[in-house]
Amino acid sequence: SGVSLTVNGALRTRTFWTISLGWFCFNFCLQTVIVHVILYATGLGVSAAGAAGIISVIGGASIPGRLVMGTVLDRLSSKLAVSVCFALLVVTLVFLLFIRSTVAFYIFAAVFGFAYGGQAALQSPVIAENFGLTSLGAIYGAFSFVFYSGGIGPVIAGRIFDVTQSYYYAFLICIVLSTLGLILILLLRPTGLRES
């Protein structure tokens, strides 16, 4: 029970588009890194086995990210939890431009994976908190359409690499988009709905 918005009502709010576009930026960067980081690392001299381990570290670090950020949401604030994940994304992407060693890549992967896991755990609760539960599935579906559109990131990054033979500009775009996503989340104004 409680006040909820329909999917059409949610789509007419600035809050929905702020959340969705912010997470679009996150997913653009997330997918770009996951698809290209192994090639990027091997191009910098990391062994194939060492580079493959980067993905494993990202996946492993996402587990505590889900647990910790879910707890932050429950006990403190959803906006704080989401902002931390987006801020960590920005920091790791900047770090990615300067790292060269396998150990540095693993440090990157641990923090990046934590942010990735955290944001994944926060999506549905943030939608529910802002729009209620009655149409949660439909609203989350609309949000997911925008979020998963960020999957275009690896294609753009691949094209940039083909033209420039470097990932520098691709990751620079990711830094800009992740910063934009963080700004959107910081500017987020909740709808004010609260379930009773």
C-alpha cells in the first residue's frame, strides 16, 4: 500500500530521466571497460593470463559492493550510496589512463568492481523509493531500456581504437560521461513518494 506512480506518470517526471540518464552513463562506461580492458592491458605489456584475471577481480569485488552499498542505502541514504558508486567510477576511470602494471590493474579492478556491484544492487530500490511499488516492474523495465542502451559504449570505443590505435579517447569519453552521471545523481530530486 502507499502512493505510487504509474509508468506513464513516472515517465513524465524529471526524476525518472535523471536516474535513467545517470545510469546510462554508468553502463556506457561499465560495458566499455569490461569489453576492452583485457586488450588495453595486454597492449600495455600485461600478460594474457594477468589481463584475464582483471575480469575475475571485477566480478569478485562486485559481491562486497552489493552488500556494502545495500547496507548504506538501508541505514543512511540511497542518494549517498549511489553517489559513492558513481564517484568511485570516475576515480577508477581516471586511474585507468595512467596505470601500467598488473598489480595496478588489479587495484583498479577491485575498486571498479566494488562500484559496479554497488550500483547493481541499488537500481531497483532507488526506482521503488522514488515511484512506489504498484508499477515497479513496468517502471524498472523503462529504466532498464535506457540503462542498457549504454551498451553502445564498447562499439564506440572499438571504433575509436580502430581509427586512433589507442584507447585514450575512448576512456576520456568514459571519464566525461561518468562525471556527467555523477552530476545527475547529485542533482537528483526525489519525487517525495514514500510507501506506508
